[in-house]
Amino acid sequence: MQNETSNDTSTLEAEVRDAVEHGHDVQEKVRQLTLNIIRARSFDIKSVRQTANAVLRGARAGVQKELQHSSAQTGIARQHLKQTVTGLDIALAQFAEAAKLAVEEAAGRAQKYSSEDLTRARADLASLENMFLETLQNSASAAKDAAGEILHDLAAHTRTHGSAVGAQMKETLAVIAHQLGAAGRVQVGVGLHLAQTTANFIRQIAAGVLTGMADHINPGQAKGPGHSQDKVG
């Protein structure tokens, strides 16, 4: 399993690097690649952090050629890193929205997640935004070059202006909190427990809901660093 995860991560890093080097529709490709990996794995914060790290490593590698040339190409590198960060942010936000939709759908069908499932899921999901910001900052610190400086700027910009995943988490956590209240009012064991563990719970959300889910979050509406038209740094 560890080797499989490592292979997934290495493949993701290479695919992001290729997308950034080619420079066409970087944001959308990063979003799709990130969601594909989340769908393929059991969810936990450690796994998503590995995914985010791989995305940012691939992006840093992908901009090296631009950074070695003219200032104009440095501007291109900045834009590609910005698009990568936004694509990652939107992917995490869409995943958080998928969790909200899954819980709402279960409630609509009079199905109940257990209080334990919901509590664990809430704890993991609540840490998504902090994980995203920490990973972005750590990636910036790990790069001792212009890419690191750009990522530092993007991290600061995101902390100041907010992220798409942070905005979405407010809605998702409110829905989960509501369902926790409902779960507390019914006898444990009533209804259908769709998950036995948090990992299975979230994996089912990712595989089931995301696969058939329309892109409710428009990339142009993201509150992450890719949304602002202001120059960063």
C-alpha cells in the first residue's frame, strides 16, 4: 500500500510538472489531477497533504526553465504557480462541497450517519484549510529560489484574502453540525450507517458524489490567489 501511494504521488508530481511546463490551462489540469488522486485513495489529512505536496513539487519543477531566463518568463512562471495553487485550492473546496452534498443527500433520504462518523469526519475536514496553507508555506520554504519567493507571496496573499476551501468549509461544517444534532436525537443504530470509519465515509463521498457532481464551484469565483486580479508580490 505504501509503494502504491508513493507511485501515485510520483505520478501526480510528474503530471503536474508536465502541465506547468506546457503551460496550457494549468489551473484546470491541476484541479482535475488533484481530485482524481483524492477519489482513488481513502481520505485522511496525511494523504491529502501528500497529494498537495506532490502538486507543489511538480509545479516548482515545472517553472525552472522560465526562472532561468528573462524577467518576462519569470512573470510566466509566477502565473503558472498562481494557477497551480488556485487549482489545488478549488479541488479541495470541491471535495469539501462533495462532503456537504453527501450528508445532505443522506438526510434527504432519511438515512443517518452515526455521530462517531460525523464527528471524525468533521475533525478531518475542518483541518483542510490549515493543511492547505501550511503545505503552501512549507513548499515555499523548501524552495531556495525564485519559485520559493513566489510561493511565499501566494501563501501570504491567500492568508490575507482567504481561500476557496476555507469559504466552502464554513458551509460544510455547518451542515455536519446540524446532522450531528439530529444524530444525537435518534437512537444509535437507527437508519443506514453508510460508513464504518472516517476513511470509508470520505472515500465514498469522493468516489460517489464527486464522480457525478457538476462543478458547482466556478474557478472564476474562487477566493484563492488565482481569483484576485491584483499582482502578488
